[in-house]
Amino acid sequence: MVFIKVDSTARYRHDRMLKKILPSLRKMDGVVLDVGGGPRLYSDLLKPMKYESLDSMKEVHPDHCMDITEEIPNKKFDLVTTFQCLEHIREPDAAIRNMSRTLKTSGILVGSTPFMWHYHSNKEYLDYYRYTEDGLRYLFEKYFGTVEILPFGNSVLTFTRACGRVPFFGIPFNMCAKLIEFVFSKNSRYYPSGYIFICRDPKTTR
């Protein structure tokens, strides 16, 4: 059995969903661009696609060190991924436009962003936004013909995550975290921890 803290239940749910989604989007001879990927947590799920990373932080050694709101690589990709990154981008419209521009005509953008989530920021990146399903559709439908939004998490996971951060009080919640995640397995549109988005048919060209 995998032990997880209650603070990680939503992330565990997020990762389980990606383990089902990402392999279905792979192209055997395709190329994927991971925007803001940092430690490259999901690159193994996309093998044997050629993996390239884009990040503005030099210390994570990206293949393309640039700001996605201002520049794009001089090539086209079959798949663009951006996980738990959009909330840290000050100009999301510019970023989404450029991600669509770097895709091939048949390319796909897949990513995620939190909703009912704690504030998380450091000296390298700030925490600007939380998006509703409607807000995400508004942003993505300007640049993609087909947009699918999948919620992950629910009110119970959100509540227990908050409780798990309280000293001492959170101990019993952490002891039962795996059970909580299993029992309350249904995702909620109304109290999600966040969203996974899959966008097809990019409208923009270079």
C-alpha cells in the first residue's frame, strides 16, 4: 500500500488521472514540449516520445530557457504539457496563445491547474490565480477548437487537506489519508481541488 499524507491526497488523485490520460495521448515518433516542467515528473508516462522542456529558470536545466509568454521554440510539437504551472503565469492569455502556436495542426495541449488549493510561492515564481471551469474554458476556447475540462478532488479532500496542515490536530487525518482518498473517490465539479484540461484543434499559427 502506498502511504500518503492527507495534504497529498489531491495530488495523488491528480497523478492517478494523469497515469490514465497521458499514455493515450502518446505518439510513437512524436515530440512533446513540457512547459514549466521543472523536475520532469511525468516524462516517463510519455515515453517513447522525444521529451523537451521549457522553463524560465536556468537552474532546472531546460532544453528551452525562455518565457512562454514572450517566446516560443522554433519548431512544432505533437504534444504540449503544462502541469500545475498556469497559476504562476502572470499573463495566461499570452502563454496559452503561444502554446497553441507551437503545436502542429493535429497537436494537443494537456495540463492542470489548482482551484481549492493553498497559496504556494517562492522567490522564483509567484502564485497569481485560481481558475474556475468557466474561466479555463474562456481562456482556452479562444485558441483551441475542442476543450475538455476534468475536475479532480472534492469537498472532503479539500477539507481534510486543510485539517492535515494543523499541528497535532492533523495527525488522525494523515493516518487515514489513503482510506479517505479511496472512500471519497468521486470528483466534484463544485468543490474540486483543481482541473486537468485537454485541448485539441489549435486555431493559431505562427
